[in-house]
Amino acid sequence: MSVERNSAVWAERVATLVDRWVRWGLRHWLLGVNLALFLYVLLPILAPTFMALGWDVAGRAIYLVYRPLCHQLPERSFFLFGQKATYTVQELHLLGLDPTASSWQRRFFIGSEAAGYKMAFCERDLALYGGMLVAGLLYGLVRTRVRPLPWRAYLLAILPLALDGTTQLIGLRESTWGLRLITGLLFGVATVWVLYPRMDKTVQEALGSPPLAT
């Protein structure tokens, strides 16, 4: 009986501890999301920084990790520590990119001493996830006074990105770094606005507390 009682006591303690951690995580979900976004945005910026410092192994490891997450085309990515922040394909040919490289092969061009080194994700991803990070931090300051964005307004906000990305993908036109930034930023901010207040309400209901938003 003593063994069974001890097992029951320990099981109860573990369940209580797990419950406390789960509730803590739910209460601080915004902190966790913002930290995750901060790291997600920071690492692609560190990649060219590491390359410029000569820490090739660390820099290339970041490019490798982000490769499945973004096309990493150099003509659609910002460069650091070079002559310019953005380049056309033709300009990159003069700075070390193989003129015969296909679009797939261009993904693997990290940069050079003359061109600088590209971020590990594209211009649009920088705006999208950077916008989500900034909007998430601002949301933390005003979350009790924010109503969720209506879904129809959200669809309108992400429509520019859909149009810009689709028309570029099928070859009707070529986007610009400015359009990629604007459309990505709209998408990121609108996503935070439509999801975070609803997430707060769901969490508060799960915890049995009054909703934060008023």
C-alpha cells in the first residue's frame, strides 16, 4: 500500500506541476511568440554578419536551415556589408554570380566580398516576419484595448501580397523590393491584428478568466 500511495502522490505532484507550467505558458503565450519571431528574424541577419566576420561555418549553417523556408534568391534579398543593399541579376553577374546559373542555382549564391552577403531570407519575408514582430510587441502594450480585425478586412489586407507574388510567380511582371516590403508588412501586421486578440480570448476562456480585450 505504501508503494501505491507514494506512486499516487508522485503522480499527483507531477500532474500539478505540469498543470502549472501549461497555465503559465498560456498566460505568457504572447511572450513566447514574440521571442520566437525575434529569433526567426535575427538569425537571417546574423548569417551575412557571420560571413563578413569570417565565421563561414556558422553563417552557412543558418543559410542551410532557412533554405527550405525561403527561396533565398539573391536578386530578391537584401545584402549587408557590400556596395548596395539590393542587386539585379545582371549586377550580380559582375560581382561573382555565374552568368549561366539557373534560378535554382542562384539560390545558393550567398555573396562575395565585393557584393556583400545576402540575408538568409528574402525581402518579403523580412517585412512579413519583422512586421509581425513589431506588431506583436505593440500589441503587448495595447492588448486590452484592441478589437480583432474583421476577417473581410484581413482578406483585403493580404490581397496585395497575393497579387504581387502571384503575378511575379507566373511571369507576368517583376516585383520591386519596395512592393515586397509593403505587401509583406501589410500581411504581417494584419495577421497579428486578426489572430492575437482572438488568441487572447481563447486563452482567457481556457483559463477561466475574463477576456483581456474589452
